[in-house]
Amino acid sequence: MKLDILAIGVHPDDVELSCSGTLLKHIAAGKKAGILDLTRGELGTRGSAELRTKEAMASAAILGVHVREQLNMPDGFFENNETYQRQIIEVIRRYRPEIVLCNAVSDRHPDHGRAAKLTADACFYSGLVKIETLEHGQKQSAWRPKAVYHYIQDNYINPDFVVDISAYMDKKMESIMAFSSQFYDPNSKEPETPISSKNFVEYVKSKHALMGRSINAMYAEGYTVTRIPGVDNLFDLK
């Protein structure tokens, strides 16, 4: 299956928190989208790898993505090296996405920035024909996405562009709350964390409301770029 958009997150809920509205909007427009989790989030204070995987698949069903895979890299201890780059390259060449969305270039959690560079490097190397990868014993063809955009996570970063997700905010929040082990649950007996409070849910909405304000929308998701994007028509810009 060829994807139009592949959203990559180092932890199973990164995509939902940061760019799921964008996925919902493009799926509704007929695009094919998928999610790749680099780890199973096993170092998280709450829940377990098995539970978070179950939650991730439930969230994928809510979003209607065409595929969700997990690479099982070691949470917290993956590195930006050939071993881990090749794992991502194999997935990129399998689905041949036009656009990759990935972790913030800098954030509160050190995994996020490290995953951002790992993913961006893998996207570049995936286009080099002399790097060989196999799938089912067959050589994969080289493929480089046309664009890599970094979504904004916990720390606020001024976006280079934003996507209006006003019509999809409720469904986005539903996908986030599928991770019931991680976010606000008044009946949970698990230890509290910075993201498990009721206030954090409101923070997520407020952050997207702030980004939406810049384009006169209720809610938006923001992205940063390392390569300047171009437009065909000035009137495409809001």
C-alpha cells in the first residue's frame, strides 16, 4: 500500500497529541495516511508496553488510518545510527509516503528531539540507491519523501505553518483519550504524571486554539520545517 502521509512518533501517543487532526483532515479528503511508532513507550510511568500497544491500535481505529506499525526500538535508549535508521528506511520504502510528519526538533522529553533527527536522516538516506534493504527477501527500491515536517509537542515553538483542524478537534481528542492509561482518568490508581492531570487536556486544546488564532480558525496544528516550502499561488496562503 502506498501512503500519502506517514506520521512517525517515538512514543505511541505522540502522533495523536500533535498531528492527528491533520491526519483526520487529509483522510477525509481521500488521502491515505499511516502511523509508525518507533517504541512501545515502555518507560512510561503509567501503563505498560502491552497496554499502550492496545491503546494505540484502538486510537488508530478512531482516526481511520490505513496502517499502524510499531518498531519496538528501546524507549529512551535508541540512537541515531545505522541500525535504527535502517529500520525506518525499510518502512519508508514499504509505504513510499509523499510526506512524513515527525517529532519536534526540540522538546521537554529528550527522546523527541533525538527521534526528530533520526527520522529526518532516515528519510534522506532512504533515497540513496546504494543503501540496500530487503523485504521478504526482495530488494526494496529507494524512496525519499517530498517533504518532512516536524510537529510541535509539549514545548511551544513558533510554527512555520499551521493546519486548520477546527472540524476535527473533537475526534482528535477522542483519539487522545483512547490512551486511558496515560491521560486524565479520575478512577485511575496509577501515579500522577505531568500529562495525566485534567489541566493537561485543557492545555492541549489551548495550544491548538492559540495556533488557530493566527489564521482566524478555532484550532490548528503547527509545524516547523528545515527546508523552505514553496507554493504555486499566493492565494493558497491564509
